[in-house]
Amino acid sequence: MNPEISKDISKAAQLLNAEDVVAIPTETVYGLAGNIYSNQAINKIFSLKKRPLTNPLIVHIDTIDRLEEFTKDIPDKALQLAKAFWPGSLTLLLKKKSVVPDVITAGKPTVGVRIPDHPMTLELLSKLAFPLAAPSANPFTSISPTSPIHVKEYFGEELSMVLDGGECKNGIESTIVGFEGDTPVIYRLGSISIEEIENIVGTVSLKNNEEKAPVAPGMMARHYAPKTKTFLVKDVLEFTSKYPNKKIAIITLDNSYSASNIIINKCLSQKGNLQEAASKLYATLHELDTMKIDMIVAQKFPNHGLGKSINDRLSRATK
Ligand code: TXA
Ligand code: MG
């Protein structure tokens, strides 16, 4: 029964060479991958995801030398960031050459590109003559998948194969950085914090919402959303006390919270480690969505480092 969940990298390469789509593991989330030069594969990605064609795809490569094939006029700061973080959870928006099909970039002059940090996907890319376009392997606006099972549940037999690389270690998407002239701009918060980016290139600006960034159409207000009604609040206990008759799941950094209407407290990191919390966020939302509860209430995370990225995703999940 499709999709086959398998560790067979050659099989994945064979399917991709035949213009099919394969779900691939990365250190952030699973991606739905296809040859960037194949209309058939790219159309299948958009139709599986039910994604509007106005939303561009990220291109995945295995070595920095491949940038030359399809990008130009790379700013110095982009190269500094690439050298600092690749392979890793940084997507750079760079000027595209005309070989990149317009459907990949939704007609924009820039293309999103990254080298993912997962050994199986790097090996797969090294076997292929083309880069892979890969959006997160979830239907449009739902939670990104961090395990092969999540992907299988989303797409069933419409998808041929999930390359099984286990659980994604970062668990939250890449950070997207573009340039206005030579100035770096963050369009999506993600697995690499603003502080880490600023350590390499100095101050950056943040344009990660719809009003400020129609450039990155994936930054819609509602996104990453569970089916269960979700709230992000300053004080979980005060908020949940208003709903004594509801069955509530809470997401926190503190496992001491309890009340009769709180069925489960998902403490994402006992030590308050934000990286650990980020890595567990989506898997937790997936799990809570399968439980019979009335609402998910998350306590706002500290507003620094990956806490900002977690708050960003949770606030989009509440819309
Ligand atoms: O961690 C990740 O980035 C994962 C893994 C699979 O690599 N991929 C991912 O792709 O999150 P996706 O398609 O779900 O999100 C990509 C975001 C979208 O919001 C899209 O609008 C934006 O990147 N994007 C891609 N190319 C762009 C471009 N040329 N200009 C502006 N935004 C772009
Ligand atoms: Mg996505």
C-alpha cells in the first residue's frame, strides 16, 4: 500500500528520475520533493498539497557549487550566511537565472534555496542530476510533518514513497532570509534564531507577516493549524479557569500546572530548553489533534531565540 515508507535511497532516486514525487526527510520537517525542471513532478507537488500557484517552492541542493547553475548576483552577506549555516536550516532568497521555471518561484525574480542537513537526503541529492523543489509535506495550511507517519496520514496512496529518515531533529521549518540591496531581511522565523543570524551579518530586519511581506506568501496569518481550536495565552491557568467544563490540553515549559479541566500538560522541555521545545512542537500538535479534547491552550514562550519562532507558529495556529 502506498506510500511505501522505506530507507531505500536508490528507489527514491529512481522515482524522482521518472518525474514522480517522493517525501524526503530533512532536519527541519519532511518535504514533498520533485525535479525542479519537471512540469509533471511540480504539478503533482502543488496538487497533492492543494497549494495555490502563487506560493513559491524552496529548491534543495547538496553543495554550494550548485548555486551557480540557477542563481546570480549573490550578495556577500548571503555567502557568509551560507558558509555559516549550510548544510542547515537556512533558506536564502537569491536572484534566479532564467533556467529556473517560473512555477517554482511563482513568477518572482528570486528563488529560495537551501542545503538540508540530513545524511540520507544529501546522499539522494548527490545521486541526482537536478535540484529538488520541496515544500513541507503537508496539505496547505496544516501542521508540517516531522515523521514519516505524519506524511503517510496526510497523503495516503496518492503519494508513492516516503524516504524514511526518522524523526526530524529540529522540528520547525528553516529560517528564510532575503535581501533588500545588501541588507538581510528575515521573511520567516525558523530553526535558526535571529540572534544566530545577526552574529554573522549584523542587524537584520524582520518582515514576517502578511502586511509587511506579501513577498513571502507562505506567511499567511492562518497556517500550521491543528483541527482542534488552539489558543496562545500569557497565563494558561487564568485562561483555562474560564472553561471549567471543557477538556483542555496545555502546552507549556512547566510540568507543575494542573487543574481538573486540564486533561494533559505537554511540557515541551523540563529544562526550559527552547531548542528541545521547538523540536517537539509539531509532533505534539499532531498527537493532541488525534485526542478527544475541546481545546489546546499554549503558554506564550520566552520572546527570544527559538522562543520567537515557536510563538510565531503557535500564533498562526490560533487563527
Ligand atoms: O524547512 C523548510 O524550509 C522546509 C523543508 C522541507 O526544507 N520547507 C518548507 O517549504 O517549509 P514550504 O514551501 O512549506 O515553505 C516555504 C516558504 C513559503 O512560505 C514560500 O512562500 C516561501 O518559503 N518562499 C519560497 N520561495 C520564495 C521566494 N522566491 N520568494 C519569497 N518567498 C519564498
Ligand atoms: Mg509549509
